[in-house]
Amino acid sequence: MNKELIELQAQTNEQHFGKRLDQVIADLFPEYSRSRLKDWILAEKVLVNGKIITKAREKMQGNEDIVIYAELEVEVHHEAENIELDIIYEDDHLMIINKPANLVVHPGAGNQSGTMLNALLHHFPAIELVPRAGIVHRLDKDTTGLMVVAKTVPAQTQLVADMQERLITREYEAVCLGRLTAGGSVDKPIGRHPTKRTNMAVNQMGKEAVTHYRVISKFRAHTHIRLRLETGRTHQIRVHMSHLRHPLVGDSQYGGRVQTPKGASDELLQTLRGYRRQALHAAMLKFYHPITGEPVEFHSPLPEDFVGLLEALKTDVTENQDDMDFGVF
């Protein structure tokens, strides 16, 4: 289902005098059910003479301007596309996919085709009968690594419930700007950014978000970290690390500009400037099989570009060991 924004306009007349708002809009917009129209009133979607009215029993006088701004769920048919998928495990109930960079998971504005969902419909056509084509959780377009996809409704129902109960363990590896002295946790709610429509941000009015992280290795001006999610908010790791003032390498959306240590080699400069995506990889998934109940665990090796980034940073440390010893960066 996709959501479509609609705007409905009408004017009341003398026949509506003394009638309740819900009765009036049911008369004016007969193509919509009374229950849907009442939901829109309660959701502050109905304006009378420019003023939001939330009482269905509000009496009309006649000659009012009625405007409804609402969202409708629209059934969208997605085409199967022969896009290669790296499936590292599959049984009758689920599959584990190792997602590459530059692959959108679900169709949306500007990406109606060429997505993982289109590929899933080609690989396993019956998945069309499963909500969201079995997709239980998402990865950002340029984040690589593991995703679980349900092939049946019972499997998806159980996996979604397990995700909500925090029974699915998801661990990531990342490279962030700056040197973290130690691991820690971020427990900060995440919501929409107040001015940047496509960004998320730490927002006290947002939803609970908890990220745990530990240091794998330190470089002169970067840190290789392992992260574990308790929640799964949009852009959660990227937002939380940016909030700590340690945004991810390559993540220009959240402040991950190119940062080089003093005296960096041309090779390191080239590697950092050429890293065009956030350095984030979903490395491990662990959960109980939704049908058998058996514990399962899957791992994904770091992709080639991530390995190349780490090698360049390690080489920089070797070439500047004195700086590491004396804390000169």
C-alpha cells in the first residue's frame, strides 16, 4: 500500500443547518465511508471556514467552507524485475539477503522500479501475497549487509512481532570521524528533522531509539566501531553517531565530510574523497526461526570498498606511528 495525499473541498447549504459535522460531510462526500470521515475529523484533517474541527457533533449553520486534507492508502502493483540478489540462506519460510550498496529496498518517490522488492517478486513470485513482499526491516540505499525477508504470512507475522519485542539482534560495523575513547550507548529519541524534510534528528518528541557501540580499532582521525540496535528507527545509527559529533565516513547527509589527519598521504586522501556512501555495514543477524523456533545466526563479511577504507586507514597509522604514540593528529 502507498499513501496518496488528497484535498477535498465543498460548501454547506441551508439544508445542512443544524446538522452535525459528521452527517454533513457524509452528505457532501458520499464516496467515502462514514467511519473514514469520522476518523479524519478526529485526526484533525477537517477544516470548517479555515479552522480545524475535531468534534463530530459540531453543528453546522450553512454556507461553511469545508476542506479535508487526508491520506488514502492506494494499492500499487509492483512489477517483478530480474535483479540479482545475494541470497546467503533460504528455506520454505524465509531468506537472508546480503544487500549491496546502491539498492533501494522498497519502491517510493523517485524509485518505483529497480528495488529489492521488485527483485523479490521475480525470485519468488508467491511473495506478492505477503504484505510488503515479506520485507520485515529495511536498510538505507547505500548501507550494505544482512536483511531477513519472510516468504509466508505466518513467518512475517512472527518476525515482525519478534522485532517489536526486540528479540532480533542486529549488529553493524561502521567507520566514524574522530577518535572514540571507548564504547557506550545512545538513548535519544529520533523524529523528523524540523527543517530538513528528508532528514531525521534527535528529537524529544520523537520515538524511542537506543544504540550500543564499542570500539574495534582506532586510527589517527577515525574509529572503526561495532554497533548493536535495540530499536530500528529510520537512519538511527547515522543520526545517533552524528549526535555524538562522530558522523560516519561518507555520510554527507549527516555531517560526514572528508576529514584527514595531519600529513595524510595522497593514497589516503584519494580513498576518503572517493568514499561516496556512509561507511555502514549490517554484519550480523541473530533471531529465533519464526516457524521452528530454533536459534539462527548469520554473518556477512565486509564489502570490498569498506575493506579498502580500513586498509588505507591502517596504512596511515603505520606510516605515522609516532603521531599515534604521542597523540599528534
